[in-house]
Amino acid sequence: MSEHDQKIEDMSKEELETRIHEIESRMGDATFWEDKKRADDAMSELNHLKSQLSKVKSREVNYDDYEAILTIFSGAGGDDAEDFARMLLEMYQGYIQTKGWKTALVHQNTNEHGGYKNVSIEIQAAGVYGILKRESGVHRLVRISPFNANKQRHTAFAMVEVIPKFKAPGELELPDDEVEVEFARSSGPGGQNVNKRETAVRMTHIPTGLTVHVDGERTQHANRERARQLLAGKLHRLLEEQRQEKESGMYVSKTTDAEWGSQIRSYVLHPYQMVKDHRTGVELRDVDNVLEGGIQPFIDAAR
């Protein structure tokens, strides 16, 4: 890292905002663009300043106090993995119901068997992110596969991701020049006429490659705003992981494959019945109760 870059990293929020304002004010002067190298250097500095300001703001936010977006991705295991994603969604919905929390569908990608390739829901309750954030990770299912004619035991995986839902745009800034937006036909609610229009939104944070897809709203504008909230949540979580890595001096994996060896919890339905959390050691043998939403012991042990 250069001395100049290090200086930016060490700036306070107020210093960053002041310097950003100075550069943006200079950009309004016609003579600013006459010297191309000077202008390019200033733009590069501006982008770095804005990126650093986003990091500083994210550290000011107590993200545990927020509502949450819960996403489940099917992993290794084919139809069983997609069915496992459905089982996990129903498990979380059961838990959410016992808490009296409200939910809204953000996005879903289903298969012909009623399973999910991926599905996202918004959980509308203050502080729910702090309660559920440690559910993030790979979950493993072992059972006799209903999709196997020979009734053989099968292992499947799914990834759970929980991120905070930011309400105000200023809570974590996403500069427009760092965001790429694509539109597609929506598979969400709204009826046949609505679905003929390109209301679905795919949004990518260019510097990190983080991506979200939203089609649960009726209009393109609403889906775009929801996508921005999700992307801010993902970016905040990534920045928090980077901060923890820097403070502890330990490596924190940014990408985890939903497959063998990386699971945080196993749900075994055959040859015996038990759900075990591999981080805390908590074991529950009433599998049916767990899959209906009885996950409080796991949540309490992880907090």
C-alpha cells in the first residue's frame, strides 16, 4: 500500500467527507478537466475516498439491531439438495411463526419437484439479524432419498446466508459508479401482464463482485430499491469479515462451497435421527421438531 493510500485508510469520517467534497467541488470547474493526468489522479483518489467512507460508515452501524434477509441456496446433491432447501425454508418459517415475526418473499427459483435452487425472504422484525446471523453457513442432510428408486441413503447440502436489511440509503453508501444493474422478466407476483415486463433486477457491486437478484416486487423500481438494500447488507457482512480478519490476524474465508467438509450443522434422518451443530456441539434427537422450527437451542448456544 502506498503512503497516500495509507493516509486515506487512516482518515476519520469527517476528514473523508471533507476531502470528497473538495474534489467534487473542483470537478465543477471547467479547467479541472484540461489536465487529463491530474483529473485521472483526482478521480482515482475520489473512488478510494468513497470506498473507505463506506467501510467507516459500516463500522458505525450496530448491524445486530436490523431486520434480516435470509437466503437459502441448494448445494451438492441434485434434487435432494433442492428439496433440502425447501425443508430448511419451512424450518425457518416455523421458527419465525413462533416468534410472531412477519416475512415477505424477495426472490425464488424453484424446480419441478417443489424444491428450491435458491430462495430469499425478508424477516421484518427489529434485531432479527443479530438473532439469526449465526445460521449462516453450510447445512448437511443425510436420509433415504425420495428421488432414488433404489431407496439408497443420500447426502445433500444447502447454504444459508443471513444479512442485515438496511432501510436508509446513507446507512451504507453504494456509489452509482460501483454498481451494475441488469433487468429481466420477473417470475414473482403481479400476474401475467406484469411478468411480461422486465421488472426483475440483478445488481452487482463491481469492486467485490457481490451480486443479488430480486423479483418479489411488482415494479422495477421497487425491485431495484430492494436489490440495493440486499447488496448493502452483503457488502456490510463482507467488510465485517475483513475487519475481524484484520483484528485477529486469521484468515476468514469469503467463499464457501456447499459441500462435504464445510457444514456447520448436520441433519441425519437415517440410519439414526439426530441434528448436530458442529460449532457448538449441541445435539437434538427430535428431528421432526427441529424441522418444524425447533431451532432455539442451536441459536442460544451460538450467541
